[in-house]
Amino acid sequence: MAVHRDPGTIGLAAVRREAWRLAVPLIAANLSVPLLGMVDTAVVGHLPRAADLTAAALAAFLVSVVWFLFGFLRMGTTALAAQAVGAGDPVMLQATAVRALVTSLAIGGALLFITWPLQILGHLLFQPDAEVAAGFDSFLAIRLLGAPAALGQFALTGWLLGRQDGRGPLVVALCANVLNGLLDVWFVFGMGLGLHAVAAATSISEYAGLAVAACLAARHGLPGRAAVAAALRDRPALARLFRVNRDLFLRSCFLEASFIVFAVAAARLGETFVAANAILLTFFTASAWLLDGLAQACETMVGRATGARSATGMHLAIRASFEHGAVVALLLTLLFALAGDWLIDLMTHHPAVRELARAHLPFIVALPLVSVWAFVLDGIFFGTGRADVLRNAMALILALFVLTALVLVPLLGSTGLWLAFLLFLAGRGLVLALSFRWIGGSRTLAGSLLAG
């Protein structure tokens, strides 16, 4: 195993450079997903039937929700791998990869058997007409064939990141997404195939991404049969993995529920607001992808400090992460303030939608500076393995968001909804910050290694 120095033995300037070294490729990898995902929409949008675009959009949304709920497979693996690196334990590091990959493939295989229930759920949620429903069912079924590969990628890219390898996840994301775009164009424009081919292209690219991730992981050495068997027989370690993943899964459910509440409330405020809100949410999504790259870098540095039981190293990693988060958030705020009107005009030509989106632009301008602290604190608790804190905090904030929306939306309409959402993002950061102080801060977290 490569030797990585404990951040506590080096200065703050070096830790800052380390944070950027990890964060920049992770931000690029995150941004490649929505940017190259636009190719899918563009290709489907050129199919003969307009219903195909609706069917693909609905199915892709449902798949993205499922993938999001199982994102804990990446986060939990990164934390445990980073802790193994910090502890200088190559056996634990290799065992983490085995357990994470087997767990991911098992869950992905199980998802293959819930296609029909998900199709029924989609019909209940979206109420598609007969033409859209047929395309939705087939697109969803084909996309779910890629479940083992998608979740396997979570495990392996999380493990690579835990090894302090920020470029590996970028390589995997670019290879999979570029292949997806090329196959989309070839299948539809070159071979004259339809909607099914677009879904197939995405599933094929997910297996290609898994293969790339496996090759990158294999460069660090493949475990022998005895090591694999030992990793899978270690019941205490498997129990720890299950506990962390369970809490992260519940946290993901609570977080996804908050977005569903937001979407349902927005849908009741009129068609024009729904259209304007879709534009506003693109700003939030872009911010989230950027800030999540910083959170992932924070997670791997904090995880390494946790494994090394270094309170100083954790303190430096946290300080560098907050500094970089503030810089990125400030730049995003300036971008939205200076170019927000132009970006809104670029995304729609409907005067009423433009006017309503502009009316809510101040919320978007404030959004990065309000939400960045929650992203960094997420990374801290991911890295230390304290998924229970994230679970409890998210449950509390979800309840507060629902109560706030119930009060503000009837009083202020769409302005009340966005005010509630901004308070929700600020509340996440505040509750996590209070939790950090209540637990005891860097010294306590570094001294109580959960994964060891």
C-alpha cells in the first residue's frame, strides 16, 4: 500500500494543496454527469415521437432516485478505505474493497427483480398515457439491467477515493459518460434504432465504467482467495459496514423526501411556477455538484486523519475544506448575481417564466453561501464514520422543513417555498455544526475510530 503522510505531520499550506488535488478532479467528475447526460436528452429529443422524450425523462428520473438512495455504497466505502489508509493497514484496506464490492453487486442484483414494482410505482406517480407508459416501462426495464454495474462503480470509485486517488473517479466517469454519448449517437443516428437503444447505451456504458474502475483498483493489487474469504467471514467488520450503510441509506431517504416535498409543493403553485422552478433548480443542481466535490475531498482527508487518530490532522483537513468551500461558494454567488438574468434568458424565451424566475433569483444568489457549510460538514461526518449523526440530523431537518413549508407557503406562496428551502439548507449546516460541537469536535472524533 502506498504511504500517505498523516496531515497532522505537515503544514496547513500542504493540506490546502492536498484538498485541491483531490477536489478538482472530483468536481470535474461530478460535472461530467449532468453535462454529458444532456446528450441523452438531445438524442431522444430527435426521435420521431414526442412521447419518447417524456417516457425517457420520467424513467431516468426514477432511476436517478434509486441510484441516489444507494449512494451510501460510495460514501461508506470512501470513509472506511480512508481510515484504513490513515491507520496504515493494507489488510483492512483490501478487505474494505472486497466487502463493498460484494455488497454492491448483491444489492444491484436484487434490484433486477423489482422492475415490475418500480414500473407500477412510476404509473402511480406520473400517470402517463398509454403511449408514454409503454416507452416508460421498456426504458426503465433496460436501465435497471445496469444496476449491478452502477452500484459496483459506487463501491470501487469510493474505494479509490478513500485511497486518496481523486483522478480515478474522474477517469471512470469520463469513460462511462463519453461512451454513453457515442453509443447514443451511433445507435439512433447511425443505426436508426429507437428509445430502447438509448436505454441500452446507458446500461452498456455503466458496465464499461465498472470495468474501468475494476482495472484501476486492480493496479493496487488483487486479493487472493484466502483474503477474500477472510474479509467475508469477518462478522464484526461486516456488522460495522452494515450499520454505517444502514444509517447512510436512511439519511439518503430523508434527504430525498425533502426534495419530493419541495417538488410536490411547487407543483401546486401553478404551471408557470413549475416551469420557472425547473430553471431555478438547475442553479441549485450545478451548485450541489460543485460543492459535493469539495465534500468528497473533505471526507477522504478526514477519514485518513481518523484512521491515523490525529486530531491535528483532522483539524487541518476541516479548516482547509471550509476555506475552499467558502471560496467556491463566493464565486458561485458572484456568478449567479452577475449572470443570473442572462442564464435565465438563455434557458427560456417565455416572458412569464423569465419574470417569475427573476423574481426568485435572490434566493439562488444566496444559496451557495447558505448551503456550503452543510456539504463540508457532511464530508466530516462521512469521513469519521458517524453516519448515525447524519441520519438523526437529516430526520430532524426534514421535519422542520415540512413544518416551515406548511406555514410559509400558504402565507407567501412561491416566495415562501423558496424561503423554506433556503432555511432548510441553512438548518442542515447549523444542526450538523451543533452536532460536531456536542460530540466533542476533532479531538474526540479522531480518538474514537469506529471502523477499527
